Amino acid sequence: MGAGHAHRLYRHGHSPVHGLPPHTKLAAAFLFVVVVVSTPREAMWAFAVYAVLLAVVAYQARVPARFLLGRLLIEVPFVAFAVLMPFVAEGERVHVLGLSLSVNGLWGAWNVLAKGTLGVAASVLLAATTELRELLLGLQRLKLPPLLVQIASFMIRYGDVITDEMRRMRIARESRGFEAKGVRHWGVLAKSAGALFIRSYERGERVHLAMVSRGYAGSMPVIDEVTASGAQWRHALALPCAALVVCLLGWML
């Protein structure tokens, strides 16, 4: 894999979390999310402990709270869904401030908000401390199917290219006086989307032929061999292990 692309979620730093091998952080984040999802929704205190654990990781990674909270806005659609659940769910109902709310809906909304927020926060911390190229190397190290890793690699590499192509097409339309103001302009936008698809497909064919001519045989060469020591694994897995203890206490209490 060649050089990676910086992304907006990444925050450059030299913290202990930044220095961990990418596959250890991927495994830790995945296991943490699994533990959070497995926690009973009634153990509200457990989710508070999970938030504290993530705050400790953010502190070690030197990721400011403002940076983390700003990236959590991506879950706004899920928040809107959770807010509606107490109103549309069936079952026993309670009255709060003159509103009739479903008890099951309230628990469901809490479940979605708590677990979703913690999962997104863990993902944001992972992205903030790991470059895209390192993430791909970590996925490869974890023995994910090579085809999936290659697809993700090409998506990252050529996402900016496709976006720039869209920008040029938009500028070309606007320079000819086009402005999308209503349904009657959807036909033009649909034709633009079709043209973009054709251009992207043709570019993919050219890239594939260029790769084959250079010896590509279905797998990408690994330039950097990423390894992790036992100490690095213990450091990375401290988060999911602590969360697992909290989860077990949540089920027992």
C-alpha cells in the first residue's frame, strides 16, 4: 500500500495511543463496542463508567473534548429516531410534562442513545489517532478478506478524485447558467449522475489495466509489516477488559 491520505477525523499527535499498532486499536475498539452492546440497558451506571473510560483514553491520546464532541454530531439522525420512540412505542405509558410516553419506548430511546453514543465516540477516538493508511494495514494484519481491504483502499484513494470530478461538473453547469431550483431540474442532475458513473467506471477500467500491466495478480504488495509486542497488546486491550468487568457487574447487580 502506498502513502495514505489524511482525513478530517485524524488528529496528528505523538501520544501513547497514537503509537499503538493499528490492528491492536481496531481490535480494542471492536471488543469495546461488543461489550457496550452486551450491557443490559437497566445498568445505567455502567454506561457512565464506559464514558469515563473513553474520557481516560481521550486524555491519554490528547484529543480535546471539543474535538470529540464536535465529531459526535454525526449521530444526530439516530438521536432524532430515539426521540420519537417514546411517542410511537406501545405498552405501559407514563405522563411526563403532560405528554403520554411509552415506558418501553423510553427504555429503547435510552438504549439507542447510550450505546450509540459510546460506539460512535470509540470510533471517533480510533479515527482521531490512526491514519487511513494505518487502518488499512491493521485490517490486513487482522486477516480480513484481501478483497475487502483492497476495495476500501481504492475507495479511500479515489474518493477525492470522484469528489473533484463532481465539483468540476457542477462548475460547468453553473457556468452555463444552470441552477437546480425544483423538480423540473432533476432530469439534468440525473444525467450528470449517469455521466459521473460512466466516467468513474472508465477510470476504474484504465486503473485496472495499468495495474495488470505492472504485474498485479489479485493482491496488493505489503510494504510495511506491522507487528505488536505483548506490552502493546496489553495496553490496547486494557479498555475492553475494563469494560468487560463493568458489563459483568451490570448483569450481576
